[in-house]
Amino acid sequence: MTSVAAPGMVHAKAPGKINVFLKVGALLGDGYHDVAIAYQAVSLYEEVRVYPADDFSVVVSGTVELSRVPVDGSNIAIRAARLLAARTGYRGGAHIEIGKHVPVTGGMGGGSADAAATLLACDALWGTELPREEMLSLASELGSDVPFAFTGGTAIGTGRGDQLSPALAQGQFQWVLVVADFGLSTPAVYSELDRHRDRHSQDIFPAQAQPFVDTNVLQALRAGDPHQLAETLYNDLQAPALHLEPSLASVLELGEQNGALAGIISGSGPTIAFLTADLDNALELQIALSAARLNVVRVTGPVHGARLVNQ
């Protein structure tokens, strides 16, 4: 893949995502769960610029709260660049500048988008021209949501969420996001789900080892019908996220009182995504929730995955 950016720098962007459906399988012996996810990439992007360097470094700025973002070697963008260099035998480094706009630890895959954009940008900067399938393999090594940040659109994820198959989706869906001023740890939410299932083992069906996405979700996406999709939104992690942060329940109620077709916690939260009937309804909801002093962002989906940006 060749660079379309100015010499000496490559600019790439990758989208955040909403899980319109998330089913979590039973706890496995290795401490993980298989999942079945319907992903939709939305128009809220992470921006990554990479520059030639002898070593690897990262700086972070943006429009979201950044205190939880590491700026050392544990940052997923540096890990992505190092992994690509190791795989291709590239001997130099990269200076990475990240502009973050997807909520941090918000359940929208912002870190995954950073990794996907960094892989794409470094491949262009270094001229390593790694085949797409190998890029997706590296993405999977970095995290279960990274392959989807790379491909974007609408897709079904199984296994750990990284085994992707495209899902047909027509038209655009209008979403209004409420962004919290705090984060939720994904491992903590999964642990709370396991405790929730243990507490209610006499009242609920045992979790499937290999969950699957409801066919009604696929039909709603294929039809491009927000009313139909609103009826099928589902997230196994919503109950444990609400148990850990009960204040989110009042936000869900407020959105639905002000015209949202449905609201759902995205991934492990705490970002809440409200689906609306059309653009007019989305604007009305955005105004109402902003008046309640909530941090609100209006987005559309689906959108493309990681892309190089012309300068």
C-alpha cells in the first residue's frame, strides 16, 4: 500500500463502533468468553499521524478526557507499530500523534481504532505493503475489536469478536451518543456479568458456549429500518454495567422519554447509544439531552473502516 500523504508523514483515521447486538457465551476454562456481536462503525473517528523516527513514541491530544490513556510502550498504537515492524523486518521506528475523539474506556473501541489506523499509517510510511489478510492477522493479535476497526461498515463478530463476516446493511442509521465523564473497565464488567449469572443461576437459562446473533437483527440491518432495529438491540453487558454504575439507568430513561426509539449501552459502557427514527429526531434528541447538561455527540453509521487521509 502506498502513501497518499505528504512526504515524511502519513495521516490515517479509523472509526469508533457501536455494538447493536452483543451476546456473551459461558465463561470458558481460560477465563475468557466467546461472543456474538453485530458491529456498526460510526462517524466518530480517531486521527493518527505517523512520522519517521529511530525509535517509537506517542503523544496524545483530543476532545475527550485523556488521563487514562498511556503514553509509554503499553499504548496500543506503539504496540501496533512495533508488531508491524517485527512482522516485516522494518528496522526503524515511528513517532505517533493521536487525536482522540472516541470516548476512552467508553465501550466504543477507541483504542482499537488507534491500533488499526496506526497499522495502516505505518505500513504506508514504511512502504512495507503487507497484504490485507496479514494486516488483519496483526489486528487480531492486538485486540478483539481491532479487525473491525480496520474493516468498518457493518459486520458480525464471533469467537472473541475478531472472526468477522460482513453483514448487509442498507441506508444510514442516526445515533445520538451520551458520553460519560468516567470509564468502565471491560474486565470488570465481564466479571460482574459472571457474578450476575451465578447469583441468578436458578432464574435464568445457562449461557451458551457459542452464542449467535439473532436473525431479526440481521433482517433489520438488511432492511435499513431503524424501528425494526430498535426492537432487536441487545447487550448482555448492559445489566452488569448498570449494576456497577446505576446512574446510567436514568440516562437511558431520559433518552427514551425524549423520542429515542431505543437506547443501549455500547459494549462494556459507559457510553450510551440512542437510535432515532431520522435526522430530525436525532437533532431534537441531541438538543434535549444537551439541555440536561449531558455530553452528547450525534453520529451516523455505518461508515468505512481505517483509511489513509489526503493532506
